[in-house]
Amino acid sequence: MLVDSHCHLDFPALADEEDAVIERADAAGVRVMQTIGTHLDGFDRVLAIAAAHPGVYCSVGVHPHRATKEPIAGPEPLLAHIGHAKLIGIGESGLDYHYDHSPRDVQATVFRAHIAAARASGLPLIVHTRDADQDTIAMLRDAMAEGRFSGVIHCYSSSPELAFQALELGLYLGIGGILTFRRSDRLRRTVRELPLERLLLETDAPYLAPEPFRGQRNEPAYVAKVAAALADLKGLAIAEVERATTANFFRLFAKAQPPDAAPCG
């Protein structure tokens, strides 16, 4: 069994084929997936998708691109939703200095609200960071000093320093289709050195499709390509990577339940 720990089933590129996308994932062995919240005013749709499919879970959060539109200053708007059985994570939230769609101070305020919600709820924090490694780690380290929480650096693809400092903080790393890209040699060198027991698989669908689908719409079924690339990189059997990363997901997102023999669609 495979898990896609991070996808966006509510985004238009996938939502129009919701059932077919989930059926293709199941056919590829992807029995569980987490569809990620990126804005509070669209959370009802995210939750509805998770509620409609036994193998689909969700998170609640405000993406840094949306921080100006939803400038939450505390954890309460996030904590209001944690009673739902299918809600297993907080985020994605973090810092994005590549696009700077929201002012950096506003991004930081919203990120701190998510950290507080993760700590208060006990649910894992799903971290987005792009071109902001030093500030991201500094904020996470300072927050950990105030009280521990769990989480994952989603779509890890940047510096080795970010990876190893995240591991020191007890965080997991989400590995996606970028691992398969031709110019991702530095990423592959780093991932080769990372402990398998701290890695999750993800697609970030509909974005970042792995080879040989690069440039096309991504979908959860393609997490199997990421698993194969990771197995090849580490010299392991694909079955071992599947078992380890699936166990990692359920260890981190402990509110989620492994599926029975029934398909998730």
C-alpha cells in the first residue's frame, strides 16, 4: 500500500474528475491520501471530499500565498475544525519568499498561528517553505523551545541544511516528483543520506508531476513513480519503501486509520 501524504483534490484540475482520480490511485496501490487545506473559505469543500471517500483525509490551513486574504493572528480559526474525524493535520502554512504574494511579516504571523494550532491540537504541522530556509528553521526552532509539536516539511527540495536541521527538530520530510527531475542531482544526493524512517511520499498534485509525466497534470496515482525513484536511489526494494513510508505516515498522522480491504473510492 502507498500513501500520498500531500495532494489537492479540491483544485479544479482534479476536482472535475474526483472519482476517476481516486479510482486510478487505488489501481496504482495508493490506498490513502491527504488532501490539503490552503484557505479557510474553501475548507468545506476539502472536508467534503475527505468525507466522501474512506481512504481520503484532509488538513486545514492557510497557504502563505493566501496570508494577506486570511490574516489569522491566532490558532482559534484552525482549532474550530479539529473535531472532524477526517481532519488529521494543520496546514499547509509557512514562508514563501519566491513569490512573496503576501508580505513576509504577515506570512510569519499566520505561520505562528498554525504552529500554535498544531501544538494545541496535537495534530502534525504541514510546512511550506520556498526560498526561506533560514527563517523557516529559525521560527520552527524557536517554537519548539516553547513546546514540542510534530510535523513535516512538505515537498522537500531545497538545501541539505534544511533537511538535517528539520530532522534534528524531530520533523519528517515529504518527498515528491522533483526527486525524479533530471536536474535534481543535489536533492538526490541529500535524500540518499536521509533516514528512510523519516520520509513521506507525496505528489502535491496537480503540480510537479514526476517523470515520465513531467509537464502534465499530476495526480495521486503517480506517487508510485516517486516510490520507485526513492527505492532506486537507496538501493532498496520498492516493497520496502512502500512499507516504511506508509508506516511513517500513520506514525506521524496518528489520527488517520489504515484502510481495510475495501478500495478507498
